[in-house]
Amino acid sequence: MKLGVLAASGAVLVAGGVLLALLGLDTPLLLALHRRAPGTLQVYLWSCVTLVGMGWCALILVLAADRGDGRLAALLAFTFLIGTLLTHLPKSLLHIPRPAGTALASQLHVIGDAFRGAVAMPSGHALTAVATAVLLWRGLGPRRSPASALLLAAAATLVAVSRVVVGAHWPSDVLVGAGLGLWAVVLALWLADRAPRRFEAFARTLRSPRGQLGIALVEIAAAVGLASDRTGYPAGQPIVALMAIVAVASAACRMRDLLASRAARRAVSTVESP
């Protein structure tokens, strides 16, 4: 997908979120989704879905998708830094309260902890989910297809919508966050294109034995970080456990490949020795 298309899509989402807030449509849309109390199954479902938008999960999924090439991991690093800035700078400037921190709190069926800080705009989970979906799609390489694009887009949309369903964000927060997620990837790709030699050097470092060892250690750290994080969604423990398993399994496969490669190099060295 071309950068112009991604950037334009991001602009449409951001503009839509701003327009939604200005027209005062946040409250009726939010209350429409909170008309009925969720059942037990819904609580578990939405808790698991919304946790996929955490930074830990994005780190685990994208690193697991990069099987030694290094480029996707390098792009993730750029996207993570840009996404962090695009998330926290507007939050610190706008100071918009979350729904549970307003007079609407009594009308909401909040799932998990009731977050009340004045850091609603934009939704970091929506930003992360959309950026992760685009990175994973790029990581598919020649296996990309319209079906895979639709599947990843649907997953990102579900995570974004979950932020409204659990009562953590306004609909406008989610739209703006999704748009900024696209921009984060666009800016990361633009930087990579502007400095191709540096980007390729970084990617080569990541696919070197030391780089792969470093990524494996990061994956293990992400598993530990996610498992020990107080997410605010107790019912989301199944997805926490699943993501931790994915991270550890990916790290184990990476270490196995490193050991196999080292053994192969030693065998060749032994054969070539006089």
C-alpha cells in the first residue's frame, strides 16, 4: 500500500474524530454502546480484545512476525518511537477527561478498572492496534492478499471499538488514535526511505547473531513485562497468557536457529581446516 494512501486514510480518520467531538456526537454514541450491561462472556471477550492494543502485545506480535530478516523489527523501532510521541503529546496538551471521569460515569457499564484521568485523546490502544496491523501486513511480504488486509483491518477495528465498549475512551478518541496509528507507520516508512543506508545497516545489525539474541531477550522481557503488568482487566488474563506463550515460543525458536547456525558454521570450519 502506498504511503500517500495510508497518510490520506489517517487524515480522514483524524478529521472524522475531530468532527465527531465538535458536533457533540461522542456522548450519544457512547451511551448507545452502554445501553445494556455486558454478560460474563462479553466481559471476558472485550477484556481480551482490548488488551491486544497494549504496547507489550504489539511488540510481541511484530517481533514474532520478523523471523530473522530484521527489517520489520527495525521498522517497529521507528514506529514505536513515533507512536509514543503521537500518543502522549496530544494527551498532555488537550487534557480531555475519560468518560468514567465525567458526569456520565453512572450511566456506563465499565469493563475492568474505571480509568478517570484527563488523558482520553487520543486512544493509545487504537493507535497501537492500527499501526501493528499495518506492520504485520507488510511483514507478510509476497503472501499479502486482500483477504489478509481485511482480516488485519477487522482485528484492528475490533480493538479500537473495544476501547469505547469498556468505557475507557470516547468514540472520537478512537478515530483520532487510529488515524495517528497510520501516520506513525507512514512517518517510520518515510524515515526509512530518506535514510536507506542507515535503515539497512540497522536491519543488518538486527539480523546478525547478536541482534537475534537481543531480539530474543526483548521477547522474553516483553512476556515478563506483560505478565507482571497490572492491566486493569482481570478478565483478560487468557490473552495475557497466550501472548506470553507466543513471545517465549518465538524467543525459543530464535535461540534454536542461532544454535543451529553456529553448529553449521563450526562444521564447515572443521571441514575446511587442513
